[in-house]
Amino acid sequence: MSRQGRTRTRCGRCDFLVNQCVCPWIPELATRLNVLILQDPKEAQHAKNTVSLLLLGLPSVECVSTANQAILHEVLKQKDPAKWRLVFPADSAVCIESLGTELAAEIEGIILLDATWRKAKKLYFTEPLLRTFGAVCFSHPPEGQYSIRKSPNVQSLSTLEACAYAIEQIAGENMQPLRVFMVAAQEWQWRQQPLKHRHFD
């Protein structure tokens, strides 16, 4: 096999290129919450997207492309708006930190939008089914640690980080291993990238 053929070989577990394999850092986690990620197709192709890491750390997460409207509608119709929450800073959103214990216990799943801020807003305002779910937002999120991708502001979190924080606030389960995994994976996969390609602020 040629050198080029070897470098393009993918790991059978994490599906990253063998020289970017993150298997040594994958945590063993579970959550009582169901998690649905609605992913813009361009995000799925982005090398720095964190959903691929999230799916490794929490295999129960469901990811659906927003490119197929029929499937998107079918999936959303299967969710009970009374028991699911959309993680999105809508005008009517409730701060996730203020959810009471009883209300949090009634929530069985969360929906997150994996897209640029512009596309996430467009999806929210053009997809009526999304607006049937009560929205939750973050008032005191932890500082984002995903330093290799630009964010709109200092409070912005990657999809993995937003998912981890939402689970912690609703289910009270420790998702810190997900963040540790993400940081280890990003440092390993981008170890040969110049520092100027990273975005620390």
C-alpha cells in the first residue's frame, strides 16, 4: 500500500483518519435524556464540527440532517412537545438554570440545532414544528473550551458543550468527561496546525 493509501485509512471505531484517531480518549457515558441533533448538511462536512465527537461520547444521541424535510418532520412529530425542550435562545425561552426539580424531571429529551447562528435562526423561524417545543436558553453557561473554531461571542458553546451543559442542568448528570474528551481530541487532531489557525478569543 502506498503512503498516501495508509494516511487515508480510517479507524473502524471512531471513523477518523488513523493518524487522527481519538479512541484512547472516548468516555463511557450515558444519560436518562434523549438527545436529538438537527444538523445542517454543511456542518456535517466541517472538519472542526463537534457532533462527531458527541456521537462517540454519547452513542444514544440521534442526529438528523436538516436537508431532508420529510425525515425532519417525521422525527419531530414523534416527539411530545410537553416532554421535550429546544435549546435555543428564542424570545420566549426559559433560562435552563431556573428550571425547578419537578419540571426538569418531566423533561425526557432535548433538541439542539447544529448550524451557524444565521442558519439556526432561519430554521427556527421557518420550521413551525420547532416552535411547538418550549425553548430553553443559558444564562450562566461555562466558558467555551472549543478553541479551534470562531464563535460569535464569548458565551457561545460548541454543540457538544451546549449538549453537555443542558444535560447537567436538566438531569443533574456529570458530563465533564465529554468536555475533557473534546479538548483532548481537538489538541490531538490539530496538533500540527499553526497556532494562528486556532481561535482563543
